[in-house]
Amino acid sequence: MAVSELPIQKPTGHERGTCLPPCKVSAVNHELKRKAHAQFSDWASSYDGHWLNRYLFEPSHTMLLDELGRLTPGNLLDVGCGTGELANRVSRRGWHVVAMDLCESMVHQASHKLNGNGDKVRLTVADSEHLPFADGHFDVVTCANSFHHYPHQEAVVKELYRVLRPGGRLFLLDGWPDHFMGRIIYDFIITRVEGGRVWHRESRHLEAMFKRAGFGSVTQRRTYSLFPILLTRGIVPP
């Protein structure tokens, strides 16, 4: 059965980690979400061939895979999965992955890419502010290169905390605008490429968001490649 055809159960109220039907009601109830949804719907068919994949997404995925390689595979949620490239690579390393995105067209593209790997990856459409999962289900949550599109970023970090089990880890990757070159790349170039009005947060702001959400052992890792990348890591206290 193709991954796009996998059944989605309704929760009984006693199960942990049950997936709700695609969350289309709350997904586009904000102006900025509607704009992002429209942009990525138009972009979906050509997304994998875009130059950003080579120079930004691929290096950031490599960074994440290096982090995940130090952990025992378990249940992983990939938030803002796009066309499923990271979910596909992670699943081939033994992880059971739920990959979700706001944009139905992106998830549709991912279903073609992941066809034949449906035993390890499940796709759904949902809003990162209102995840259709029970508390404490996932061992790891990843969010790569989509956080700057979220209008209520603090609420998203708290929601990602909610779905992680005690000892679970959040890995959040996004552009690093702290220094001069980063500000030029992200506040001017990438903002214009992605339609304007996105928020790449400085490292101190992300660290503070993680701590306010309840994460402990918050650490950060940076790269100085063509596109400066920031990885923020946090662990749910046991």
C-alpha cells in the first residue's frame, strides 16, 4: 500500500500518539499561513530542483543526520516535511517517521517519493501549532528550514515540547542571521525568494524560546557554509 493511502485512525481518548485526520480547518486560518500555503502549493512540483536544495537544505539535512546517528532509532516526527526528503533519509536509518506539512501539495509530492517505504513513514497534513498527536509520544522531533514561516513561533516550540516523551529531543534547524553575512542572506535574499514576511530568529531568541517551553540541556551548533545554519537542540527533562 502506498504511503499516501495509509489509514489514519481517529483517537479513542486512551491511545498515545494517535493521528487525527488531516488538520485542514486550522491549517490556513491566519493570513501569513494562507500566503505560505499558496506559495508552497505553487512551488511543490519544482521544489526538489530548486537551488536552495543544493546549497541550504542538503547541508542542513546532513547536519541533522549526523545528530540522529548518535541516537538509538525510535519514533520521530518531522514537522514541515516538504516533499519528504529528510523523512525518507531518516527512515532508511531505522527510524519510524511521521512526516507532516501544512501544504497538501507538498505532502502529495512526498507520497510519490516515499512510495515503497510506507512501513517506516506516515504522511499527514497538519498545522505545527495544533499537532494531532497525544502528549509524549515521540522520541525525537525535527523541524528543518520551515520555522521562519511560522507566525506564532513560541507556540510552536511549546507544541513540539508537548508531543515529546520525557528524555525526548527537539532538533530545530533554520537560517542563522546573527552576524552581518547571515543578515544579508536571510533578511534580504531568502526573505525575497520566499515571498517576504518570514522570521529567521537569532540564536539567543531560539535558546530563550526553548527554555521557556521547558526544555533542558539547550545547546546550539552553527555552520559557516555558504548559507550559515543554526541547529538548536533541547531535551525534555525526565
